[in-house]
Amino acid sequence: MRWRVMLCAVWWTFGWLGSAQAAPANPPPQICLSQPGSAACAAQTRQDLNARMNHLYRREMRKVMGTYTERRLDHAQTLWRRWANADCLFRNGPPGRGGPQWQTRQDGCLSDKIRSRIAQLDRYVHCAGETCPPG
């Protein structure tokens, strides 16, 4: 388990922290304009939201880099991802028993959870004074 945390830390540091400062745009995915409600639309929406969440996470990580808060944020994000995946799996059941629309429901569930996490991370990124997590 520890090797996964270290691998993720290296991946984030070298692969993502050097990426652009601007947030990814949030228009609906192109596929959703022509095929709303499709599996491809659900998957692309989840991927786009995930990119936005990762961007906010990286911004907050840069803010707290080198502090104990960095470790807390990393731990919280790891546990949040595990919880979101587990909760959606609980709601939709295992893939083999979920029928042909299972992946679409799973993507929709994860998209809803990611939207909530984006709101949380956005509050952290734009916090000031007492509204920030303690250092």
C-alpha cells in the first residue's frame, strides 16, 4: 500500500504539478451535444469532471506544499476516491450483475460525487483566514 502512495506522489509531482495554471473549461463534452444520455457522454462527462477535480487538487497541493497539511490533503483525497468508488459500487452493484447500462450508471454516480468534491476543493483553493483548513 505504501508503494502506491509513493508512486502517486512521484506521479503528481513530476507529471501534474508542472501543468498549466488555467483551469480546464467546463462546456458540455462534444459527444453529449449529439448523443445526450449515452454511455459515451456519461464517460466523457466523468473524465472532464475528474480533470477539473485534479486541477483543483493540484492547486491546493501547491498551496500547502511542504507542510503537514500537504499530507492530510493527500490522505483525504486518497480516501475520498476510495469512498466514492465504493459507494457507487454499492449503489449500482457489481459490474457482472448490473446489466448493459451498469457503466453508464456508475459514471453518472461518480460524476455526481466528483461535482461535490470539486465544490469542496474550490472552497479550499479560494479560502481566506478562518475558512482555511488549519495548518
